[in-house]
Amino acid sequence: MSSEEIREAREALGLTQIEFGEMLHVTLKTVQDWEYGRRKMLKITQKFLQKKLEEKGLQMPGANRPS
């Protein structure tokens, strides 16, 4: 998951970086590192994020983009 896709997911959920971090049980710094491409999101966290998006009727950003 790219840094842009992570930011798009957060914005689709209507969350601040702090709220997004709280939802995913990570620090603000971790969210910032993801969004600036300094750190990759773990697969398990991606799966949790996907579940949260689906609960809101949303798709993971990039889900329909060609690889």
C-alpha cells in the first residue's frame, strides 16, 4: 500500500492523522511516517484498515488500479 493510498484511505474515513492512528492503535508519528513514505504499513494493519473501510461501504484505495 503506497503512502498516497494510506492518506486517501484516512481521508475517505474522514479522520485526522491522530484519529486514524487511534483507530489503528499506532502513534501519530507512525501515521505520518506511512503518509510520507518513510515506513510501510504491515499487512495485518492493512487487513484491519480494509475491514474498517468495508464497514463504511468504502473500498481500499488502489483496489481497482492495475498492478
